[in-house]
Amino acid sequence: MATINTNPGAMIALQNLNKTNMDLQQVQQRINTGLAISSAKDNGGVYAIAQSMRADVAGYNAVSQSLDLAQSTVDVALAAGEAISDLMIEMKEKALASTDASLDTASRNALNEDFTALRDQIGTIVANAEFNGTNLISNGAADITALANSDGSNTLTIGAEDLSLTGGTLSIGAASSIDSVANASTAVAAIEAGLDNLNSALARLGTGSKSLEIHSTFVTKLSDALERGIGNLVDADLAKESARLQSLQVKQQLGTQALSIANSAPSSILSYFR
């Protein structure tokens, strides 16, 4: 039936052209964003899974920062403890030399001055063994805690070690001296005991630093695996989208021509009335 009120051919051509244009917009969006699923309307289920995994990745970024901060704090404490250990070895040498009863007063006083200078240096090291406001080896220091998982339900704790002269680890006090044979002998015994305690403290700090390092490496690998999983779910295959773009551009041109042909069909009715 020839009619000018209804043009079924144009309707079909327009529907197909609109569908092609919608597909073309989708492809262009995928190329622009690099994502096959960039919003919930693309695929609600996959988008929800991807968002949940993105939240985990963000959580592990915070965990990684927390672990790095804790490890840096422990490493500063370790460096200070090792320096203190070296000082105590020197102090033992001075104290042992001062136990020699044949020393004259001037020599003993010189040894004592060296000893007290080294002793006071320990206090200086302890006071400055701080990272981001946290000191693990000062008197009264608190343990340090780092996040271990993405929801904060697990943590890693590294115990504080009191390496100050007022603590009991080093076994020597802020007033220790070697100005006499008796005091020197007492200092030697105290330093030997302190070195044993210090070595144990350093071992604990070293183990804590290593555990933080191992967990930090694990968290990095886990975060990378999650990001790869997200990519597998939502990333667009740009090679495939490029081929599809070219195909849709051709379909768009053909659809436009088909609509033009369909729209020109009613003009043939004029020939009936010539």
C-alpha cells in the first residue's frame, strides 16, 4: 500500500540507525575510559564486584603506608641500638683499663672522662632515636602497632625497648663512673650484663623489622593481584573495540543512506497524480 502518512521502511531504518549510534557511543566511551564497565548500568553485578575489590586495594594502600611507617620507626631504633652497642664496647674497654691498680691519678681521671663522655652520648642517642614523633627506645616508650589487613581487624605489634640510662636494660646508670678500681670493676660487670640485654633487645627489634618487611612485601603482591583481577573484570580490549569502531562507523554510514532512501519513497507517490 502506498501511503504518505506511514513509512514503515523509514521506521525500520531509523531504529537500526539509532541502535548503531548507541553502540557507537558505547564503543567511544570504552575507548575514552579504557573500561568495558565504567558504571553500574553497564553491568551491575560486575561493577559491584569491582568496586568491592577497589575498596580492598584502597585499604591495602593504607596498610602499606602503616607498615612503612612502623618499619622506619623500628629501623631508626635499631640503628640507635647498634650505635649504643658500639659505645658500650668502648666503655668496657675504658672500665677494664681503669681496674688496673697501678694507674696513676691523672691516667684514671682521663679514662673516667672518656667513660662519662661515652655514657652521656648514650643518652643523646636515645633522645634522638625518633621517627615521626615515635621513639621506641626511650624510657616509658609505647609499643608500635601497624595495620595488617584491609579492614583493620588485624595488626602487627613491635614491642618497645628501654635503652635509656634510667632503664634496666643497659645495667648502667646516668651516674656510673670508673674513678676508682672498685667503681671500674662494678662498671665492667654492669656493662657485660648490659651488652647481653642489649643484644637480646636488638634481636627482638631486628625480628620485628623483618616481620614488617615480609608483610609489606606480601601486601604489595596482594594489592597487585587485586588490581589485575579488577582489570580482568572491567578493562576494555582496545584492539577489539578499535575493530568494532570501524565496523560501526560503516554501519552508521549505510544506515544513514538507508534512511535517506526510505524517506524518499513517498515522493514516488507523486507519479500517480501526474
